[in-house]
Amino acid sequence: MKKVFKVFAIMLLLVACFVAIPACGETPPQNDYISANTSGSSFSGSDVVYKNADDFKLEYLGDNNYKAVGSASRMTEEQATTWGTVANSKFIVISVKMGVGGKAIIGWRNSETMNTPYSQEEIDGTFIKNSTTAKSETKNFILALSDGDTPRHPDFKIWRIEVTEQDATEFKAFTVDFTDLY
């Protein structure tokens, strides 16, 4: 009887090890606020649709930080004209769940400033403010990474978004590192 208990105890210990060891190095599960848009999006009410490359994905790194993997799409002549740039410019489309009446402040950072909240001076100045309507809780952001072969903001390759849900006083911040797509 003791042998049976020993064998059972050893088997139980082995099963526990096989379950615990892989879990130690796991990446946290992806939150559902930010995603790579799969359906495409239009720009400023036009009929021109911008869609991500098939291999573009967001890898969740934890703590609301993502890394872009794959490749950026390239603008057609029509897309570039609508955007106000040149053909073959790189872009991606990100979907952000903001809730009805949610507000977002977006901008570009580098690795040293990516976790620094936007200052009121930045918010009042050049940083873009967006909001959702009662029709949609998700906002698509079309982000241009280049003008033709010339990178946009080459020193700031990390996109930061601060989302404030309706009537909330605190914001949630997310970053996406696009370094590998430049």
C-alpha cells in the first residue's frame, strides 16, 4: 500500500511541475482595449478604406504595452491623396475600445518618455484629442509611419494613447512600439 501512495505522490508532483513550469514564463493575457484592426477604416469621412497588412499583429508585453510585429501597409495613390502624403507611405490601423463618450489623447514618444503622461501644455498644443459617439464605443486610428520612404517622427516610434471613459477622472494609458516597422 505504501508503494502505491509513493507512486501516486510522485505522479502528482510530476503533473504539478509540468503545469507550474510553463506558467512561470507566460506573457500576461492580452487586454481587450487595443487591437490590430482587421476590417479596415476610412479617413475623415471619405470612402477610401485603409486596411492593415495580413501579417500585422500586436504582441502584448504586459502593463498595457504592446509591440507591433509584421509589416505596415503601403498607401495607394488614392489613399495618399486622401491622407495628404505620397504613395507608398507606410501606415497601420489600430482599434481602441473607449466606451461611449470616451476621450483619447494620442501622440508619439520614445523609450525614455513612453510612460510619461501628457502634460497640459502638450494636450493644449499639438497632441490630438479624439472622442467616441453614442454610435460607437470603438475608435479606429490610422497612423502614418512614413511619407513615402521618409520615416515620420524617426526619434519617436512609440505611440501612446491615454483613454478617459465618460465621466471618469482617471485615464488608462497604452503604448504600442512600432520600432520594427520603420
